[in-house]
Amino acid sequence: FTREDNPRGLLEESSFATLFPKYREAYLKECWPLVQKALGEHYVNAALDLIEGSMTVTTTKKTFDPYAIIRARDLIKLLARSVPFEQAVRILQDDVACDIIKIGSLVRKRETFIKRRARLLGPKGSTLKALELLTNCYIMVQGNTVSALGPFSGLKEVRKVVLDTMKNIHPIYNIKTLMIKRELAKDPELRTQSWERFLPKFKRKNLKKRKEPKKKNTKKEYTPFPPPQPESQIDKELASGEYFLKERQKKRKQMEEIKAKQADAVKRRQEERNKAFIPPKEKPAVKTKKATTEKKIDIEAIKEKVKNAKKKKLGALPEEEVKLKMAADEKKKKKKK
């Protein structure tokens, strides 16, 4: 869009203002001359109000591009959301757009929100860097918003990944899908075909099963008749005959019932006390059986063994070995002869 397309300029003055947090004041004060210079090329005025904490952009008589004010509005929005000036100034280019995704209200619990936001960043910002490379976008996660800056096709993917992450779908699944799409886009034959058969389909495996109650309430069969009316105290007294008794008789009956209950309680208490005096049951004594002598001891044989042992000298050989030795000596003598 050039000056020749709109030589007379704009009829009315348009302006946009946005607030910025206190911690951004020092940075904006430092880089504000650069912001004014960048917007001055498009004939848009920029004002910084440090007392109110706001930034304002307005068109001038020289402004010829009607969309320049919208780009200037996006620039001050990005600066307010902690995007550095070097990146934010790219919004003034024609092929660059921006998207500020609000994630603060997507999760109820604060702890869960912080965990899922950290999951989007990844260890040492690796997940965010991978997402930036695949989508050709600059992404800034700050507070309750995610600011993205890049081409329209990339911004669409970034928004999808961010919202899925806040819905408890890990960003790695979407990153895998983007990597496959990137490879498929290189093939000219597949550009006109559907890519559904190539893309992975991830299913949730850790779904929590609903715990079934221990006591299941079974529904009773429907009957058009109402339930029977419960008996009142008077009905019960009429049935038992107490209704026709006099006050004295009623009191006497109540006292008798109380005394009977007290007597039962006393009896029970006495039984519990007497339990301590009941001796425990003794185990029956086991009778030891005498060892049965099946074999009779031969005393005469033992006496003979003792006599033979006395006759032998200490260290002497037995008779059989002596005889064998004598026979061996006689054979040696005969051979020598």
C-alpha cells in the first residue's frame, strides 16, 4: 500500500491506548525513541504516559495507510506483554501478524495452571524452541498470556498447541504432527492429497475409571399406589391396649420396664466382674510311655568279650592278622631256600 493508492490521506484521526505493568516501565522508557522512529516512518504518532502507565498511538494528517494504526496498536500490545522491541517491530511488516492468547481462565487451579504453563516451555525452553522452529513464529510466554508473532499459518498452529496444552494434552504430540506435516509439504505429489493416513492418532491411556459405589441402590418397581401410612403413637397404644390404662397404671408399667432394664444391666456387669475369678482350663497331662525292650540283652556274650579283651596286650594285633603275617613269613623263607 503506497502513497499513490491514497493521496488525500485519512479523514478522521484514530487512536488506540493500552496499559502496561509497572515492571515494564524502565524498558519502555529506554526503547521509546526507537518505537517513535519506527512508527514515524508510517506517519503514526506514539506517546508514553508514565503517570497513568499507558501507551497511545494516533494517526496524523500525513498517514496514508489505513491499516498502519492497527499495526501500531499491535506493536504497543506486544511491548506491554514483555515482547522485546527487536521482535515487536516486525509487526509493521506486511507478511507478519500477531496473536495474544489468554490462558489464565482456561484452568481453575493455580497449581495446575503453573504446571501446564511450564510444560509449554519445556526443560530449559526446549519445547518452546522446537515450536518456534516448526511454526516460524516468535513465542513469548508471560503471566496469563502467550504472545506469538509470525506468519498467519504459523499463528494458527501455535494457538492450537497452546490451547491443547492447557487442556492437558502434552505439546510433544502436536510437535510430532507438525514435523510430519513439514516433511509431507516437501513432496509435490502429496500436496493435493489428504494427510490423515500419515498423521499419528494419539489416544489417552491414563483415563481414570469412575469408582463404583460399594452399596448400589436398586430402584424399586414403580407402583401407582402410595406407600402405607406409618402408625402414629396413639395407634400403637391402641394396638397394645396401653391407651385404655389410667395414668397411675401407665406410670407403674413404665417403672417396671425401667427396673427390669436396670436388673439386666446389673446382672451383665456382675458376670463381667466374675470372669476374672474363673480359673483357666488346664491342659491334660501327657503320660510318658515306658521304653519297650524288644531285644533281650545277652549277658554271657558280653562277659566273654570282656575276658578276651583283658588277655590282649595294648597295641597288639588281632589273631587273624597275626596268622596272616605268620603265613607270609613262612613263604619268604621257602623262597630263599
